[in-house]
Amino acid sequence: MNGLHGIIFAYEKRNNLRELAEIRSVASIPFGGRYRVVDFSLSNLVNAGVTDVGVVLHGRYQSMLDHLGTGKVWGLSRKRGGLRLLPPFNYQNNWGVLPFRGKMEALSGVRSYLDSIRQDHVALMDGDLVANLPLADIYESHMKSGADITVVCGNDSFTTDDGTYFEMDGQGRITEVLFRLHTPRGYRGLEVYIVSTELLKELVDDCNGKDLFSWRRDVLQARKDQLNLRGYIWNGFAAQIRSVQEYYDRSMQLLDPAIRADLFTPERPIWAKGADKSSTYVGVDGRCVDSLVAEGCDIQGTVENSVLFPGVVVEEGAEVRGCVLFKETVVRHGAKLSCVITDKDVEILPDRTLMGHQTYPIVVAKGSVV
């Protein structure tokens, strides 16, 4: 799609992800057995024909740099355009080590990049969104409506805390922009926006000159009567990964075939780096039920209602139920895990028992030996 450019915000934000976000940004957290969260935003753009994408980073970005590389996996490794990583050290004179306060401050930090955009419109997306959006249809709707900004909204099941909510009239025009609501109402925003490149640069310059930094407060809410804001309602699966509980709940939802079919539709594939491992092996006495299991796993024990990333080992006599095990996790013989999330390279020693709960899963940090 030659008329649309992509910008993904993958900088640090306040969240409740605890150990999962200690060594990485939210956008690079593994999800769904073989993906990173940012894979969904990148795939949404690529599936819509977008060829130029900028990723705004800040702290804890080494994992993101390693994952994205040159963008070859998503077809974004190009001599001109393609994937551009926008880390903070490019703009250290302006921002130092302070975190961005909001999208407008982040965009002001990469203002020279905005001048290099060749396309007439920009899709702004958060890197912590898990959804498979028909972005080409959203862009077409934006063009037909004549909107200044199109806001993509989710259905009632999308209820992340501290979200932005929008009320619309019968023609789809946004009449109210609300956030920090005790009782949510209207439609929950997915933090996906379509805006013209020229308008975006004007808004960034105006906010920068007035020391304004918030996209939702200083642009959407403050200018809702001046700008033509339109909503696009998405009724499919959508999640923003902003807490351990939401990460666990959304991971468990993937065990539902209907949700997997909605998120991983063949018409819009989710692209990701391969693990370069052999097929998973389930031993003679091994048991694997209602689980998502990536390649390269060795299951000699029992796995139920769980998500296993590449290279996970479950030894004989071990039991794994309702868990999410990241890459290269080893569960030794006789160990019992329930409602546990393990980061990469974790080892659970023989005969250990870790029992979390569906409403409070246990998280084991990367490289831990328990």
C-alpha cells in the first residue's frame, strides 16, 4: 500500500508485567508459543501492503533489536525505506535517559524521521497490541470518510485498565474522548490510528512548542471539536499486554480454537522468526492435552492446557498444567507446575512444586533455577 506508512511505539511504559518486562520492552515479550507481541503490529502493516515502518524505542530495547534485525522476516529489508529502528541514542542530546511521557513527545524526538516519510498517511500503532486487523479495510474506510483521524476501537470484551474510550454518533463521528473512567462507557480504543502525514507533523510541532506530550489528552480530547475524528469498530480478538494477569488470561484464551482461528486467519498471516528446531517429540509415556506446543520440545511427562515455546523439556513424571513456558525451560522429573509462567532458560529442579492460581499466576524470572 504505497499511500500508508507505519509507526510502532515500542518504548517503555508503566505496566504490571513484573519479571516479564524487567529485561525487555513489552513489545518483545514472547506470546502464543512462537511469536513476540510486536509481530502482530508488524504483520498487520505488512499484510496491508505497507513497505516502510518505523519502530520508536527507548529503554530495554536490546531484545527488540535482536528480534527485529533488518526486518527480513516481514519483507522489510530494503535499500530504500523498509524497517527503521529509532532508538534513543540517536536523540540523546534532546531526551537523555528520561522516558517518553507520551506519543507526542516520542514523535517530537524523531521529528526528522517524520520529514523522511514518503507516504501521504501514517498508521500509528502500539507495540503491545495483539490483534489481526484488516488494516487495508481500515485505511480504505478512512479515505472514504474524509476523516482527519480514524480511531480503531474494540468491542466490549477489550477492557484493559487505563484505556481510552470513545463515544460516537450514528454516523461514526467521535463526540467524546474519555479516559481514567471508573465505569467505562463507549468503545475502547485499540491505540491504532490513521492520520495524514502533514497533519501529524503539524500536530507534533504544535504540541512540542507548547510542551504538550499526550496524544489522547492534548490531541484527541483537546481537539475533538476542531478535527473530524471517526471510529472504526473491530469485533475480533484484541488484547493489550499490560499486566501479568492479562498476559496469562490472553495466553489461555489461545487454547480456544475459535479465538485461534480469528487471530491466525490464513488471509492475514502473522509473520515471525523461526526457531530452527526439529519437530516436537512426545514420549511413549508422555501426555499432551489441549495445549499449544512449538517446535523442538521434548515431552516425556504430562502437559495439559498449557502454552510451550520452542525447546521446552518436560521430563518423565513431571506435570505441567495451565502454564506458559518460555523458550528452553526445563522441568525435571517429578516436578509439578500449575498456573506458572517461566521466562527463558528456567530450570525447575526435580520434585519441586510451584502452584499458582488462575487469578494470580506465578512468574519465574529468566535464567532462574528453582
